[in-house]
Amino acid sequence: MSAPQRKPSTDVQKDASMAKQKAMIDSNFERLGNVRNSGEKVSYTFVPGNLNELVMCFDMVGNYPEINAIQNGLRKKSGGMIMEAEKWGHSEDVCTYVKSDIGMMRKGNIGPTGQPIPEPDILMLSYTGCYTFLKWFELLRHDYKCETAMLHVPYTGDNKITKSMVQYVVKQLKEEVIPKYEKVSGVKFDIDRLRENLANSARAEDDFVWVLQSAKNKPSPIDAYFGGIYYIGPIFTAFRGTELAVDYYQTLRSEIEERIRKGQGPITPEGEMKNEKYRIVTEGPPNYTSMRDFWKMFYDEGAVVVASTYTKVGGTYDFGFRHDPSRPLESLAEYCMHCYTNRNLPERTRMLESYINDYEADGLLINSIKSCNSFAAGELMMMREVEKRTGKPGAFVETDLVDPRYFSAANVKNRLESYFQMIDQKRRAGA
Amino acid sequence: MATREEIVDRCQALYDDLNFTAARNWKAAKEGRHVIGFMPMYVPREIIHAAGMMPLGILGGGDQLEVIQGDAYYQSYICRIPRSTIELLLTERLDFVDGMLFPSICDVIRNLSGMWKLLRPNVYSHYFDVPQNYLKDVGGEFYIHELNVLKEDLEKIGGVTISDDDLKNSIAVYNENRRLTRELYKFRSDRPWLAPSSEVYLINRAGMLIPVEEHNQLIKDYIAAAALEDRPKRDNSRVVISGSFCEQPPLNLIKSIEMSGCYVVDDDYMLVNRWFTKEVPTDCDPMQALSYTFLEASVKMPSCFEPDEDNKGLFLVDTVKENNAEGVIFAATSFCDPALLERPILQDVLNDAHIPHISFKYAENTGQMQPIREQAGTFADSIKLWS
């Protein structure tokens, strides 16, 4: 049975770290909006395979089309942009991140915060774990006619990162990526600067992993999906490798240490979630256009997400990877290959299984995204496999990243409520 | 010599046979033989052949396979080829296949490689990566390594050693196959009334299902037989089909386009049969030859990155010109990321070149042809009337 519904609060409650995160993300949009005055060069790139430590060596400002789409989705702007792109001939079948981005461009390239998004000086096409990236930046290049650096990151189909794969990526960095950045920026590459940035990354990654793994506590002090989206913001975008990110994750960690000490649950938009009834692992990205409604369906029922694969899309740090300043380019190569969707399905399934066991979760929920074949193709099989291995129930809902037409609140809510009932029944049967 | 009709009938029977009897019979004819399946778009079949094995193209279940179990593995917004391929696997139609290769065509086929590992942990399955960097010392070296990994894997499966001479011999056989396929395409382009698209498709498709030596002879026989016939020439519009490189259109769709007043003078069905636009050298290191030819002489298609924006999409304009085509039909599978994401760029390039085009989507089991016939027919008429 459903818990009594709380009325949505208009005042969203946030931790200090959440405010700090928001200020950081906003500051990058401000920096982007100000390039005409600052003269900074602009590099577009993706979250998985993001080479921020390297890009910073060339004094460039990073623009992240996925983040723009997400931010536009959260602000309910993406729907119109997607339709604008479809009006220009983009198929209704393909990724809505791409269409949101193209639509934003066609509508004048005003970013989610209302500031202009400058044209790219270089497109850093890090082809990591998502085929759509390749076409996305070909589409942007077709319009902007700008320099494009392609970095082909081999997929770990046999769950191995071989010496040949690392060498291939390193050679591309040396012969393709770095020379193009030097040419566009006019700044000579300094490997010591890269090492410093990578050292900062590793420090932030330690705290980030600690934060994610804090969900092993009962009650969990964090929500590793909806809350996790805030936590990944700096490290997945323009701040990995900066002192700011190190500082942010230290602040976040202190905040969560305090919550653990007090036995507190995660902070939701309506305050602390006090009664943890269900511990869930999630696979797949969230829906952004109705994120608050989606999250509410969880916290109203006392459900907390203790581990999510989405927070690994920009790196699977919790399985041990750290950027290594002593092997700078090799480390960047390995980072790219470790991104979640660059791992094969058996490995992704094993990760989910370990999350269920290590975080003592009650089950697996897959939010299957219409736009994202990289995540979605094979998820039904992964769910069955995880159920078989762990004995915990799985559930499957379908939404989209930033296309509001594919979020059916009643259907999702109905399915979630049934799922939580199923967990209750399983518990009773096991008691 | 067999008549054209007999050759086409044989190819039709191969096409209809979802139990892959020809490949089963080939395997059963001699102990120790192995069959290696592959999905579209490109795998180096030469290495499989050099191991004494038979490459078998798995192009989904078409419109005759009822997909029941396969649908339980995929959401509604994913194309049909992976679900019908899973159906083929789960209904034991692929139980004789000793290994499967999944080329880097898109995320769906890529993830299918992992599903295969989970569903058939004891059967070899391998995601076959090809370079998206086209520098010899970068992508070329990486690709040589990937080719050698495949070679070693096949050696283990077959308990054989593949020598350089074996590879060179196989490269020569496939060079001949590609040359003949190009000849077949040229024959159709020159005299499309003698080689209907549906027939050329079946001849091409047979190359997925029988040993390459047999296929070489089959192409020769077809061209010779078709050239002897006198078939009526129609006032059709000459079109190029683009976007059908993975999940295949049903044969009825190919026929429908032609019946609506179009001569198809080029297409991108089963590109593996003519992936290289020039011969692979046989007088040097064979792995290096395969690798460098891949870098320098691969056909252009959406799964491969085009490093030069100025060249983007021009292959289609060139194809139109080389074949004296009058328009392009974009026929892509529903939910096909490579084809559908690429399409707006290609349309722009065609617009710049003043080449008319239309587009529609299909699935391998599309049954209703009337809308497609009307659309293609109107396109053909508009070309005749206005271009």
C-alpha cells in the first residue's frame, strides 16, 4: 500500500554542497557566456571520456552538450528544442540529447541559464561507450565547420583493457588530440601541468568514491541516483582536475560524515527522508523533465537508491580506477575505457550484482531510456540475470532523458508502487 | 550452364532457409569444419576462410520468422534485427555455429555481443572493433593487433595454424569475390532491366550463406545468363538506395520500389561483399595489407567516422553521378541510429548538389507495401516530370 502523499513543497531543500555544486555549474555557463569578452577558446566534449585535465592545459573553457540538454530538461525547455530539431529533419527515433542540442542551436543557442552558448573552436569527439557521440559531433561539425579531434576509445568487448588498446588511445592523444588543441589554443602542451591536474582528480575521486560508498550505511545518508546526479556534476564535467572539485568533494564528504554520525537519511527536495523502507539499485539514466516527480515517487514510499550505474557513466571509480599523474596519457586512456557504457554486458551485470550484495539492496530497478541504446539494449536480459544471481526482484520502467513526451507519470508510479509491494511480499515470504 | 531463373530460384531457396541448411551441410561434409557467424557490416572474412572455416552472414530473421522469445529481450524502441537474431539463437537455428562476430556498427549490435556471452557462455563471441582513426601508425597498428587477436582465437577454435600463405590465398579469393560483386553491380547499373534489384539482392545475399568459391561462380553464371536474355526496358527513374546496410528490407520492399517505377542502380545492402574499393595486396604482409586497405579503401558508410568535413557525404553524390542516377531513396530501419542520425547531413549534401531524395523507414518484417509503393512511385514520377 502507498504511503500517504505529501504535498509538493515549493521551497526545495538543499544541502550546502548542493548549493555549492549549483554555483560551480552555473559559473561554467557564465564563463561560456563571457568568452566574447574574455577571449577564451571553447572546447565542446562529452561526459564519458571527458578529458578535462587535458583541456585545461590549453586554457580552454569546456562546453558539455549533454549537460546543456540535462539543464534544459530540468528547466522544462528541452521539449520545444527537440521538436525544433525534428522540424529540421531529425528522426523521432534518435537520441533526444542530440535533438535538444541541435534544437537549442537552431533557436539561437541560448543556454539553459539564459546566457549564450558560444560556437566551438574545437569539438573533442571522445567516442567512448556511445555510438551516437560520433554522429552528434559530425552533425555539429557540419554546422560549425570547426576543428574536430576524434578520439576512438576501444570498447572492452572481452572485458579486458589490453596494452594495444591503451597504446592506441595514447597515440591518438599524442598525434591527433594534443596537436589540434595546441593549434587551436596557441598554447604549448605542458605535461607537468597535466600531472598536477591529474593529481587533483585523484584526490577528488577518493572523496567521491567515499561518498558513493557511504550508502552502505543503514540508513543510507545519500540517495545515489537522484542525489547522486548532484554529486557527479563537478567530477563529470568542467571541474575534474581542479582545486575547486577537490574542495567540493571534501565539503560533501564532511556533510555526509555528519549525517552518518547523526543517523540521518538522504536530503530530498522536501527535507530529510526519515524512514528508509526500501534500498534500491538503479540501472540507466534518470528522466530529467520530471525529475522531481520521479524522485518523489521514491521518497514518498521510503525508497532510497543506494547504488546506481548512471553515476558511473563518467568513470567507474568505485571499482578502483584513479587518474595517475605518473602515467598521465596512459591514465587518461584507461579512464576512458573504464567508463560504464564502455564495459561489456557481462561486466555491467556483474557490477549490478555486486551492488545488490554489497549495498544490501532489496532489488534492482531499471529505468530504460528510449533515447539511449548504449544503456538500454540488453537491459531486460541484465535484469533477469541479476534476479537469478541475487534472488532479489527486478523492475523495469521506461522513460526518456529529456523528451517530456516519454514520461508517463501515472504508468511509472503505478509500476513503482507494485514493485515496492513485491519487495514487501518477498520479505514476508522470506521471514 | 544454369539458366537465370534456376540461379535465382536457388538463391531464393537459400534466402528462405532460416535453418541455414547449406552452411550446416558444408560443416557436416567433413569432420573438423567450423562455421563462424557475423553480423553486418564488415568483418575480415579472409581470416575465417584462411582458418578453413566458413563465414556465415547473420542478417536477422526477415519477414518469415515469427519472433516470440526475442521480443522479451528488447524494448519496443529498439530495431528488429537483434530480436530476430536472438530468436534464431534461442530456437536452435544457430546451434551449429562455432562462433559469432559482432562488428562495431552501433550500440545495439555491440551490446548483443555481450548478450551472446551471457546466453551462450561456451560459444565464442567477439566484438570486432575496427579503427576510427585512419593513420597507419595509429589506427593501422591497432587494427593489425585486432586482426591478430581474431586469427589467434580462430586458431584455437579450429586447432589449426594460419600461415601467411593461407591468408594471402584467402585474400585473393575474396578480392575476386569483391571484383565480381562490383561487376554485378555495374552490370545492373548499365542494364537494370536485365538485372532487377530483387535478383541482384538474392545473388548478393547468397554470398552470406555459401562458401565464397561457390558464390564467385554463382555471380559469374548469373551475369552470363542474365546478359543472354531479352527483357523489356521500362522508362523507370534511376535511383540509389541509402541506409539499408544493417537490418535488411524484406524482399517485397525491394520489389515494390522497382514495381513503382524505379531502377535501383546502387544500394548499400550487405556492404561486406564490396567493402574495399580496391584489391587487397597479396605481395606483402597480409595483416598489414588488410589493415591498410581498410584505412585507405573502405566504402563510406555511417558507422565510420569521416575525418574530413569537406568529404562528408560526397560518396553519395559520387555514387549518383557514377551510376547516372536521378535521385536517392533513404530507406532506413526504424530506430537505426547510424542511418537516421546521418541522414540530415546526407540530405544537405544532396540538396547542395541538386539531387532529389525521399526517405522512409521500414523493418525487416514490414508487410504493408502500398504506402512505400505510392511514395516511391510519386518520387519516380516527379523525377520524370520535373528533374
